[in-house]
Amino acid sequence: MAAITSIGTVFAGAGASNIKGHVTAVNLSGINTAEIDVTGLADTSKSYVMGVLDGGTIEVTCNVDNANAAVTLPTSGDTSTDAYTLTFGTPAVGNAVPRFSFNAYIQNTSVEAGVDAQVTVTYTLRISGAITVSSVTS
């Protein structure tokens, strides 16, 4: 069984120009559904139904470089999202990889600098709406 490596991973889409710098790490997390308790007084065990899907967040870490030194900050009251895609690995014929397509806005920006270290920025994108997952081969 072959594993999918992070080599060739692409973070793109119309909103990708908001992400400044060379992407070094991506973390897609927090995808979950609300839990609705439907237990009745006469029940002897708890019962649940699943509520609305929460798309979660994606964190994108970048090296800040001279060409992209203008870090993007969150926009107060922003109601419009941008389209993004995240494709893990290198798609090719016979080598299917997962692609996540979603709309999001920048919720948080964190810049970090240390002695003998690259200046990095981490963008937290809040996913709004559905996530489309597809299998891509080329």
C-alpha cells in the first residue's frame, strides 16, 4: 500500500492570494457536527441525532519572504468568503489524491519570529458552508 506524502501539496483557489509567503504546513481540523439530545423522560439510555455540519478551520503556516512581506490581516465584519482548494500530494494517473474545496475567510493571523529562525505567519481560515471532497488523479 502506497502512502500519500505531503510532497506536491497545493493550497490554491481564488482566495490563495490572501495567503502571503511560502506555505510550509497545513492543518485542516475541527470538522464536526452538533449533537442534539433527543432523550425522552421514559428512556433508559441517551439518544442523539446529528445536527448541522461545522466545516472547522484550516491553519496555513508560511515563511514570510521579501516578495510577500505584506501579511494579510483579518477584516472586521467581513461577510464575503473566498474560494480555496487544498490538494494533498501529487496527483497522477494511477495516483489518486484527496482534494478539499471550500469557502473561507481569514479569522486569525499570527506572526512568529525567533533567534536564528525564519519569520513565519500562520493564517487561520474559518470555513463557511460545505466542504467538497474529491479524488484527483491529474
